[in-house]
Amino acid sequence: MKKILPLLALILLSVSLKATHIMGSELTYLYLGNGQYEITAKIYRDCNGIHFANSNFMARCGSNTVNLGTGTKVAVNDITGVNGCSTGSRCINSSYQYGVEEHIWKVTLDLSSYSCCRWTISWEQCCRNSAITTGQADQNFFVTAELNKCTLNSSPVFNTRPIRFLCKGEDVVYNMGLMDTVDFGDSFSFELIPGNQGLNHPVSYNSNFSSQAPLTFLGFPNTNLPVPAGFHLNPVNGDLYFRPMQANEIAVMVIEVTEWKMVNGSWMDVGKIRRDMQVIVLPCNSNGATSRLNGPFILEVCPGDSLSIPFTTSNPDTSVKTWIEYGNEIPGAVFIDNNADVDSGLVKSASGTFHWKPDSSLVRLQPYVFSLRTRNNNCPLNMESSRAVMVFVRDSSIMSQFLAGPDRHVGQQDTIQLIGIDVFSGGQAAYWKTLGDGQFSDSLNPLAVYTFGPNDKRNCEVQLLRISLATNTCYGSKQDTMRIYRDIGQFDAQLDSAGMNRDSASLFGMQSGSGILQYWTSTGDGYFQDSSAMQTTYYFGPQDSANCGASIVLHRDVDPACGALTDTLFLELPADSIDFSWSLSGPYGDTIFLSAYTSYGTTLNWTSSGNGTFHTQTGGGYYYIPDNQERGNGTLTLTLEQQGPCGTLSQSRSINFLPTAVRTVPGESELHIFPNPAEDRVTVYSSGSDIPLRVSVLELSGAILMEKAWQSGNEMELSLEGLAPGTYLIRVQRSSGASRVLRLQVH
């Protein structure tokens, strides 16, 4: 027989005794008549901790508060689950580290003198177990139930034990087994909620834990992943599905049950109870310690027909023996099992058959729900499992109607929350079916999550069907289709300009969404290195060159119903190059000789940054003669342009040479200015036989700013007052008619 491995440390023994005793609870009520109710509290104690203190029951409705006292303890039960094992539980002072006791109190609530309808019953005591690892350790414990005095209703009761122990890595299917024999025919809904520290004061959680994700499970913290991942509570039958993944984790989970009664043709919320559970995850053997229930869990029957459905149990460990039990929730139904001995579990694979013959008075829209549970004789702990079975009673007058929900437009998300409606189904069970390749988190749940498959993501439309599980001839069958229109994203054909030349172009596709790139095409005569790759190179053909480029088309492979998805990019070929060279007749730039290089025979267009003149040389070639300003500056820019078949070709050159003003010719009169640069005054010096006549100060544009006649001697002083800082020209005109120009920098 396989054994459950012990914890690494006796974690339940190492905590403070002040708060190591409360492991869970539930409150239920029974209507006694004349406004009186019997309240039953089941409080679960960790036997490693202190004993329970006496706590008062309270009832509240609006401004009314009733203290019910501490009630009467009627029973104490050891529910650790060590039946048939040599090791006893901690509750009987055994050396085994675990022990759980169920303490049952009863108290009477008299509401006969109150007119208020909606009452909240509560019990509290300090504190939750200190060993809890998910955030609720040592917090105050507060449990409630709600009753509606004006409906004279009794609550259902739980006929399975709360979860206490789980095995790491083993799938959990758990059902609380609601029984409502007093008000048979009511319906229930189930919801995960936080536990309470006080009235309207929920417990707190560590890190990513919450009431919806109370412990570490497969896929944590994403609760909506498909089973076995995620954390799922069926809101109709109360089945809880998950796979715990953290050994030695101790957590709190709370399930609230809302009771619904048909009142004047409408369903009315008539009360709430909750089961508050502390669970411990154990490092069990890898082959599993928990037995499983097998069989159909959704049944349908016509009135007057006999229903006989077999159920079996199984366990990965063949040495483990099992036991199966029916919760007796449906009056008139019989469950025949083969349990030889409940305590010793002598049957290796316990089984049983559910028998029921409903009449026409039981036809309704909602299912009848009963529970099955199995326990094995694994030691030191007997591991348990339970789940719900839903039975729909139909007749021929009720046709199935299932609504998959309205057609929807979605973006590019991977999942979508479905909102199916089975309330008009007449009680039949239904399931989801896809015409695509995605998956449902729970195909039976109308509120399932659908995860799009690879082909779904390529298509602009996905169809989901809600279909009945009709197997009998007493009713018809229908289905409803929801169409999901997907935004499959955007994409663009783009050019890598760094990889563009007259022979080839580098291309890449940019996309969002999940469509698949299929191919590139061209309107020209070139070819692609790889037409199906997101990044590729296009090589231009002769016709492309003649047309100065080509149109490139990027195609996406999607559902044809979406229409053609393409993006077009025109690749414009860069123009052929044009160039020219130049040389000077001398260092002073009196003449600049030019030679042009181009692929075409069209007219060349020369331009200059100055006002010089272009000339054509005899025998071919060109030359340029700068004007006085260009010669004075010692620099100019020449540009050559030509209109080619694919655009305008252009090339510019900056040409520098010695300014004419610094030229000295042997035998010619000398001319100097100093200081240069100057500030207030400058002296002009001239020598030689060619006598100066006048001196002028000019702007670079040639405009005369001042002019004076030359005085006798070799030097003449000029005032620069009124001149802004900058570059000016000093021109000296001589008696021979010649003139000289010097550049002057004024600070």
C-alpha cells in the first residue's frame, strides 16, 4: 500500500497555541414553524491547537440584533480520515501530526415577534490557524448564513465532509453534496467568495492569492485555463476542479451557496449558506493517493421512464481499496453499491448503480443534482473525492432551446469569455462545439472560456455552437450558432533604404495579429530571393530599369471570406549618378576648367553660387570665369544638373583658391593695408611709379560705402567709424587706370 509522505516539519505543531485551532465551519438552519428556526453550526478544529471557547450566536436584520447565546454542543467527531490505519489521529493524542475534529452546536432562533424578513446569522471566535500560508493566519474567524423569514424556508445541508487534505500534482474534483429534503425542488447556485474576519470584513490574501485563486494550482494565477489547469467552480452543480502544485501549502477556500425557490412563477433568492475550508497540500507518492469516480455525470430521463446508471471507482495504486456512497439528495431514488465493509474498504473497485423513476410532476427546466463520493483505505490518510451528477427530467412538450450568444466582433486576443444561455433549454444538458480548431475550458459550462486555435487566428470568422446532449425521444433537439468575427491584424510591405541600389532592394514585412505571410509578387520582370520570407531581396529586371522601378505586393494567407489582404509598395529606382571634375588655370582662380561625366546625352545645366560666366571650350569641355566678388572671396560652388529618364541628376562641388587680393606680380606696384584685421582705423600703403588716385571701401556685393582722393606720399589713413564688424573690400584706383582690391576684416 502506498503511503503519503510526511511533511518536512511538523508545521502544525510549531505555531502559537493562541490561534491554531479553527480550520473551517458551516451554518445551516431548519424551519420549525411559528417563526422559529433550529440553527446548526459545524466548526472544525485543528487538534494541534487549543480547545474551542464558548462564543455567542448572533442574528441581525436591519436595526434588529438578537443574541442567541452559546447554544448546546451536541457532538464532537474525529474527521481526520485515518479509518483502518495503524496510526491514529492527533485528536486522540497520537504521534501522527494531523488531527481534525468536527464540533456541532445547536441553538434555537425565535423570530416570531419580528416583521423583518432578511436575517444574517453569525458565529465568531479568534482565530484562524497560524499555519496558513496564503495570508489568513491568525485572523479572526467569522461565519454567516442568511435566511428569509418571509419564505418559511429551511436551508440545505452538506452531506460530504469539507476538504482537509490534498495531494500535490493530483487532480481534485470536489462536491459538497447539498441535500434539501425539506424543500425538495429548490435550485442552488455556487460562488467562490472570501472568508470573513467580521461582518462585512473579508480576510486578506498574500501576493497573487485571492478568493478565486486561493492556493497554488496548475497555471496559477490564471484561473480560466482549460482543465486540468486553472481553478474552476461549476456555478450550477458546485463541482470544484483544480490541480494543487505546492506541497506543504495551507490555504483557505470558501464556497457560498445561494438557494432559489420558485415564487409566483419567478425564481427568488431565499437564503445563503457557506462552507469555509482549510486545506493542506501533502507531498504524496507520484502514482497518486486519491480514488476517482467514473460514470456519466449528466443524465436525462423522460417522465415514467426508469433510469438505471452505473458508476465505478478507480485508483492508480492497484493495492488501494475503495468505497462509494450516494448522498441521498433525491427522494425516491435508490443507489445499490457493492461496498463490503465501509471501514476496512475490502472492495478494490467499489461500484454502484443509481435507480430512479420520476413522474410528470418532476418535469422542470432545472436539473436535479445528487452527489457521489469515494474514499480509499490509503494510510496514514484515507483520501476522498466527490462530485455532482445532474439529472434532467423532460417531457415532449418542452423543446430544447440553447442560446450561444449574439454574434461578436473581437480583436486579436487569444481567448474569449462565452456567455451561453441554457435557461430556456427545458432542463436539457448542452455542450459547446467549435467549427474551428480552438479549445473550451469546460464545454458543458455555458460560461466557458474559448481559446482560439492556430487556424482560428488565420480566419476572420469562427463559428461556435451550443448543442443539446439529447439522447431520449421525449424531447426535440436544437442548436444555436454564434459567429465570432476576428480582427486578424494589419501588415505593411516596407523597404530597407540602406539596402536599396539600382540592382536590388531589401524588403521586409511588418505585421500585427496572427495571419500568415504567404508570398511577395511584383508587377515588373525582376525576381525575389525568397518570395515566402518576411525578409527578402528583390532583384530588378531590365523592364524595371526602363520603368524606373517596380510595384511590389505583399500578400497574407487568410480565410477567403475576409477578402484579399495585400499591401503594395512602389520601389523607385535611384537615378544614375552624374559627376564632374575641375582644375584651375593658376592658384588665384581666374579660370576654372570643368569636365562632366554622365550616362545621358541630354543638355547639361551649369549653375554657380556667384555671378561668373560659363564658356564652352573649343574641342569640348567647359570653363568658368569667376566674378570679382568670387575672386575676392577665394571660394565658390558650382553645380551640374541633367534631366534623366528616372529623375533629375545633380552634383555640386565647392572650389577654393587663393583670393586675388593677395596676389603679387613681380615688377608691379606694391599695395598693403594694416593693421588687418582692424578696429577704428586702417592705413593703406602703396609704392611704385603708378600713382594712386582714390581709395574706396566696398561691401562684398560691390556697393561703395566711402571713397576718398589719394593724398601725397605712400600712405593714407582711413577712418572705419560707422562700419559694423565684418569683411569689406579696399579698392585703390591708379593713374594708369588699373585698380587693385584687398580684403579687410573689421572687428
